Amino acid sequence: MADEQKPQVAATGSGLPRFVVGMIGLAGALAALVLLREFATFVAPLFLALNLIIAAYPLHTFLVSKGAPAWVGATVMALAVLVILLLAVGALVWAINDMIDVLPNYSAEYSKVMQSVIDLIRQFDPDIDTTGIMDLLRMIDPNSVVNAATSLLSQTYAIFGGIAVIIASLIFFAMDAPGFAARVKLSAKSSPHVSRVLSSFGNGVRRYWLVTSLFGLIVALLDGGALLILNVPLPLVWVMFSFLTNYIPNIGFVIGLLPPALMALLANGWQNMLILIIAYSVLNFAVQSIIQPRFTGDAVGVTASVSFISLLLWGWVFGALGTLLALPMTLMVKAVLLDIDPNAKWLDALVSSNPYPELPKAAKHSKKAAVRQRQHADSE
């Protein structure tokens, strides 16, 4: 009697089944996230400082190339980052305070809007229960928006309270900046692949912050023009809000649109609100979906679904600051865990928006053509 064939269990080089290794890795990742969440009060500001230094590093390189001493370039770089950070936090506090002061004045107008909506619904069905609809409408009334803004302001003050961590981090990162280029070259000699991956991460983070800031400013200014034309109150507040929420992936546009749309409704009527929503949507789509990719390509480096998941994940880990750092944190994890490991290329291909960065454009088209031919052959 022939020996029965035993089922083969996929195993790794350690001899453990791949499923077990995967579960251990998942448990380790979850433990790391919980640990980061526990120490978010100083880990998040530390990573923000690192991102800002990476983004501003070309300023140091430029000054040194013009003959300035390395320590001067590092000092100017750190001061520039600190000034920009303080201006951004100050602008956010100012915008939220103005919003909190003005929105409650429109509570009576919103009550009239709510009653008009209920009356319109009852014209179609007089017996309908409007309790749920009223609860839904109250979620976006001026008082609810003010409460959300107050909560955001308290978190902003908490971030501002951690400015000591950011300043200390900036100082030490700036002290290391003069010798960074030499360290990269030395690292490349012993491990060129690791050095290349880390350099790619730095370039990706730098490109992300630069592109997001530049085109976010363009969109915010265009939105400001629409606000002025439509005579919406507090235009400068909404311009600042549009610019800052631009750093929040996926849903930042919606967050930046809701308060001015509500203000347009209460101050000028539903036609004004509808025109504002259309203007915001058209401007955002034209600049960030049509114009921006033509000049910068994909500045994020991950797919849209991964971008959204990263927003939820890092928002849970780091709070409000995590929504701003979601994509840079994801890029760092991608670089350290996926790009650096040749065995993780398959996973990198699933999360990367451009899984063939090393191929020229013609080669990419050839790769796509080969995939299409293989799919066609399989279908036959």
C-alpha cells in the first residue's frame, strides 16, 4: 500500500508555519501601536520635529553650498522651522477663536432652517417621526460646531504645550544636520540598499510636505476668492481653515468645507451655500486632481485606500496630531518594514501607488501590456 501523502505546511526559514509568523508579527505590530499611543504626548511632537527638519534640510544644504558655515546653516534651518510652526499654531488658534465667537450668533437662523426642513418633510408625509431627523440636524448646528471647535482648540493647546519637546528635538536634530551627509555616504558603503531606502524616505517626506503646502496654499487662496465673491462672513478664517485641513488626507477637504458652507447657509441662504459647495469642489478637483499631478506626480506614494486607513490608524494612536502625521508615519513604516526587506516586495506592491519606481515609463507600459496579455490568455 502506497504511503499516504501528508499535506505540506508552508513554513519560513525559522521552521514555523507562515500563519504563525504572520500572527506573531500582527501581535507585535498591535503592541507597538498601543505603546506609541501610551507615549503619544512626546512621540508625536518628536516625529513632527523630525518631519519638519527633513523638509527644511535643503535650506541647510543651500546655505552651506553658498559658503556659510555648517553650524550657521543648521541654526537658520532650525529657526525657520520653529517660526513656521509657531505661525501655523497661532493661525489655527486665531481661526478657531473667531469661529467660536461668531457662530453662536447664528443659532436663531439655524433654528429657522431646521424648522423649514421639518415643514418640507411633513408636506410629503404628515405622520412621519422627525425625532431622528432633528437629532441629525442638531449635530451640525452652530453650537455643535462650536463644541467641536472648542475640543480642537483644547487639543491645539495640548500640542502647543508640547512645544518644549519640539524645540528640544529641533535643537538636537539641527546639531546633527552638519554631519548628516557624511554619515549617509559612510552608511552607503557598508549597506547601499538601506541607505538608498532611507534617502528615498527622506525625499518622499520632503516632497509630501512641499507639494501639500504649495498646492494647499493655492487651493486656500482660490477658496478665499470664492468666499469674497459670495460675501461669506469670516473669509480669512475659512481660508486658514482650508489650508490647514488640507494636510488631513482624504477627509480634510470635507472638514474644511463644512464650517464655511454652514456659515453661507445661515448668512446668505441655501442658494449661496450650494454655490459655495460647487465652487469649493470644482477648485479642489481642478487643482489637486488635474493640475497638481501634472507637475508633481504622486507626492504621497501609497494607494488611496492605504491613505484612508492610515488616517484612521494614526488618528487613533496620536489623536488630532496623528491626522496631520498620518501619511508621513505611513511612509516611514513602509520604508523601514517593506522597502528595506526584499522579501516584502509583494506587500509593498499592494500598498504603493507606484509599485515599479525603478522602471522607466516605457518599461512600465510594457509591464502593463504584459499583464493585460496574460489576463487575456487566462480568460481564453
